[in-house]
Amino acid sequence: MFGDYSVTVATIATGLIGWGAIAPPAVAVRLTGLSVFSAHGGGGITGERIWDTSAATPFWDAWVAPVGLDTEFLNDGSDRPLNYTLTPGTHAFQVWADPGWNYQPSWFPLMGLGLFFEDDTTQPDITGMRLMHRTATDNPPEVIPISGMMFNLDNPFGVTSGAGTLSAHWGTETVTLTDFQWFEASVLGRDRISPQSPTPNGNPDQIGFFSLTVTDDSLPTSDPENTAQTPEGSTLLGLMAVGVLLFRQRRPSAKS
């Protein structure tokens, strides 16, 4: 009798899953690191400029925050950790990087972005490249996937290859890099951070923006859960239009 009961329960459970009554929960994917670097035409590092969110490397720090004026940094800690859960919807971020006092306009105008997930420090899952903005009105070609050599987040000079894709999958969730922009320090003229501290030092920062769209593949594309704007997410270009204006209005308070 007990054996028959077990088989019956298993059969019912299997049937319910088949009908969608019992569905496996979506994986809560976490963004746990990133690297921003000057890139050559093949999508690999040039070595001219590198910032990341790892305390294990010698490079200057990249400070990540939700898009918006003076929003709190997500990796403001002694070991620079990122641990951001990506729920379905659109997430928009800004990245702050100090270019140094001897800063000169880059000889390498291509900028690469490597995104690391789920505490993996050795291999990015998404990598893209785009021409940087040297004026507020620049409109460079869209971001493209890259697979050239780059530094990882694991040790001082550990190297790896780019992912060669703008999308990655975990369970039923797909994460896609839908936008990436990087601005020369002279464009926005804002100062929030130092090379290795989230405090201003009077030196205008380079600022980047990127957005991630997360979809649960087990739901219809039009499902409100997949199309929702997250609290910090919005149309990135729309935010940039407002942000550039506000930054320029506040620029006289920053040293050049």
C-alpha cells in the first residue's frame, strides 16, 4: 500500500509540473564584478586604462551605482564587492573611474566592458565594446560583443578571454547587455571618487553607463514581470539626456 501511494504521489507531482502548476523558480542571477578597459580593434586590452571591482588586482577601482545623481555605490566596501541580484526587468547602472592627475585624452577610444556573475572571478559571461563619447552629443555605433584577451578579477595579472557575447543564461533567466556608454572626464566634469576610494579628490571622473535586461524564459516575452522597469532602471538614453544637462550645470563646482 505504501509503495502504491508513493508511486501515486510521484505521478501526480510529475503531472502538475507538466501542466505548469508546479514550476521551478527562476534562478536569482547576481552581478558580482566588472572590468572596464581601453581596447584595440580586436576587442582585447591595450593596457592604457583599466579599472575593476576587485581588491585582488593592482588596477584602480571602478565604482558602480544605480543610474541617478549621487546614488549610493553598490561596492562601497573594503574588498570592493559587488553582489547585486538581477530580477526580471531592466537595470541601469553608472560606473565611476578616476583617470588620474596626468590624464590625457585616450589614444585608444574603444572601451571594453566585462561583466562577471555568480562570484566567478576568472571568466566574464558578457563582454562588449563601444567607442567612447568625447562630447555630450557623440552618437557612436552600438555596443558589439568581444572575445579578445582581458584581465580577470582573480589575481594581480590573471588573463582570460572575453565572452564574445552580449547575453548569458542561468536556468530560465537570460541577461543581456542592452547598452554601454563611456564618457571622457571632460564631458561631464563630475568628481565623486578617487583611484581607490569612494571619495572626491578634485579630479573629474570618467563616467560610464550600462543597462542589463533580464528575462525569465519560462514566461511570455510580454509578461509584465519581464517588461517591468526595476526601481533603478529606466530608459538609459533618456536618463543620459537629463544627466548630461545636470552635470554640465553643476560643473563649475568641480576643479578641472
